[in-house]
Amino acid sequence: MGNLYRAISADGSAFAAVLDAVDIVSEIEKIHKTSAVVTAALGRLSVAASLMGYMLKGEEDSVTLRIDGDGPAGQLVAVADSMGNVKSCVNNPVVELPLNSVGKLDVSGAVGKNGTLSVVKDLGLREPYVGVIPLVSGEIAEDVANYYAVSEQIPTVCALGVLVNPDLSVKSAGGFLVQLLPFADEKCISQIEKNVAEMRPVSALLSEGTTPQEISEMLLKGLEPNELDTASPKYKCDCSRRRTEKVLISVGTQELRSIAAEGKPTEVCCHFCGKKYVFSPDEVAKLAEISTEEADE
């Protein structure tokens, strides 16, 4: 499980959320068998989704982050609920690239620098909230901060990091969000800018055993931070046979009848967890009839 810690400044003008997600990103690598650079990219996106999901109010609310870039990894998707639990997937889990100019995993090279970041918030309303912005770097943290600045007009600092061992296991993973409320004064802004500038990379801090609480204290140093809450989010896929049936029904009557007529079992694999659901020809035929009934209503 992850370790999420949130704190707020004494005057309520600045807020910090920090997540140690090494267990979550380790599960991502295990499920998707990602190469090092894709582990870093999908891990970063999943950490951001978890932090953003935990900020949602409603119990059934969720947020989906999707990056459609021009890099070899293809589309990356991360979905989080209001407890910060997250699931994610990627089109191409294995991408091999040389290290970037500073000797780090080339996340922007895998993701691409041209494309979009989409944020979809399902808040239980008739239509979800959708924000789409161009990628600014493909490094993900900068793109998330830009999303908040452009789409929600919330000044935000975002840092995300994943360290991968030579054997492809995850050494550390996590990130933070710092946000300013509209009444934050220049002194508060300057203090946070100073604090962030003095900090080492979040992945390095976590790899050395620095806790999310300690990182939040670094971020809000000089602002008398108080604890808001803590959580233990995890990698969690909510797929089920019933959900899979609904997906098949959405294919349409004619297509389902064609599949059933082939007389072979139909296997559907969940993109997020790899679980396989098998349907017999008779079961597919029954779903075709349900599809017909729904179309007639």
C-alpha cells in the first residue's frame, strides 16, 4: 500500500499532499511487465492520478488522466478513486531508449513532447468534467502543474519521480502536489518557492527513507503546517465479470451474434490488471439478446 500524507499551512493558504507509492508502482511493473522507462512514465502518471483522486469529495467520484503523446509508449491511462486507489495501463509496455542528457530515464522521449493530457473527473453529474491541454514537456509533473494553471486556475507545484533498479524492480516512487489558495500572499508564495528550490528530487528523498510527513514539512517550512489526514491507497482494479458483460453488450447485437456463430469461447482481458474473462458461445448469444432488448427500449 502507498503512504499518503496531507498538510495545510496555519493560515490555510497553502496545501501539500505527498505520496510514497513504491508498492503501487511495483505492482504496475509486475502486472504490465514494463521496461524501466515505461515503469517511470506510467508510475509518474499513476502517482499524479492517486494524489488528484484523493482530493475528490464524493465517495463514488473518480479521475482519469490520459496522455496521448507522439512517443513510442503510445497512450498512457491512469484512473483513481476518491480514496487514491489507482489502476493504469499503457499501449506499449516495453520501450528501450538511451538515458537522457542528464543521465536519467528518458520519460519525455517515451511519452513524446507533442500531444495532449486529458483529465476527466466523474463527479456523479450528468456529464463528467473534461479538461484537455497540450503537453508542455512529456515529463508528466510539469504537464500536471500546467493543467491546474490553465484548466482550474490553481497555482500548483507538482513533482513526480520513480527510481528503477537494474533488475527492473522499483527502488522508490512517489510525488507531491503543493497548491495555493486565492488569498495566499506574496510572503507565502515566496516561502514555498524557496522551499521547493532547496529540495532534492522526491524519488531520492523517498529512496533514503524520508517519509511523506517529513517531505510535507519541507514543502511548508516556515508556514506552520498542520496535518490534514493520511491514507493508504493501493493499486486496485475494479473489473468484474458483470462489467465485462456490459462491455460486450455495448459491441452491439450483430457483432455478438457473429462472434457466437463462430462456436469458440470468447476471451476478454482487462487492460488494467490482466485478468481474463471467458464466455462460451451460448453466453455470448444471450448477451446478444440482451443487447437487442436494450436497443428496443
